Amino acid sequence: MRRRQEASRIKSTVAAQPRRPSGSARLAGEVWGAMVHAVFARKEYMAGVAAKFDLTLPQAHLLRLLQFGPARTMTSIAEALACDASNVTGIVDRLETRGLITRGNADPDRRIKTITLTAQGKSVLMQLTAGFLEPPEGLRAMPEAQLRRLHAMVIRAFGHWPDELRHRETSSTPPVESKPITDTLPRA
């Protein structure tokens, strides 16, 4: 039901957009398109990182979903993975067999199954995350000044991300500190 509502919302949003965007809207669309392309281009790399741990991308994603919160229900995992609950059961079965997660019962209703990370799952997830966050060569090759400007623009557009997700484990250089960007970027 939620997926249908979300699809309907997206369709109405797309339909409501003007046919001829302004120059800045067109450029924003091109920037966003490049970012989406970059994410999808990294999907194959991320699948390779997951494969090093004998995981599929959906299994890796499920582990990441469990990273910060309390136990999650099978239904909430299915919604977050945008797949059918029957698919989640198979993913959970494989991860549980490997000792990366455990199933439990929800306190108010024992029929509801909850999923949590095990210590081994947390260890694998830490290594997996470090691999996922390894920047592509194209970024590593950029001059530091350009990287700082790009960092500031991404933070400005999307906000800060949790400290626990920052790139620390795989880099010999410290993470870039966020600085106010009012002097470096013009406001639209």
C-alpha cells in the first residue's frame, strides 16, 4: 500500500513540474542526474565489496538497516528494502544461518519477529561499511581545494550525515571538517 502511495506521489510530482525549466532548474537537473549516475555506477563496485563477505547487496543493505536502531520487524525491513516480505524471509534466513543476525519476538506480540545484529554481524558490517565508503579514483585524484568545495556544496544541498558513517577507517587522512560556507558559495 505504501509503495503505491509513494509511486502515486512521485507521478503527481513529476506531472506537476513545468515543461520548460529555467536555466538554474535545468542545471540542477543535470547535477542531480550526474549524482544519480554516480551512485548507480558505484552499485557494481558495492556489489563487489559485498561479495568479498559472501553477501548480496540486499543482504548488505539489511545489515546496514539494523546498524543504528533497535530491533526491526520483518515488515519494516521489507518496506525499507522496497521488496515483498517473502523476499525478506529468505534474506534473513541466510544472514541468520551465518550468525550475522538473530530473530526475536516483539514484546507486545510474540507473533511479530524482530531482527537484530549479532556481534559478528556488527564486525562484518564495520568492514563492509569501510569498503563501501572507499572513495572512487576520480574523487581521490581531485585537488584538495576542489574536494573541499564539493564537500561544502553537498553538505549545503543535503545536510550533514551521521558521524558514524563518515569515512574514517579506510583513509590515512582525517575526515574533512565542515566549515560555514556562506563565504565560499553564493546563495541563489
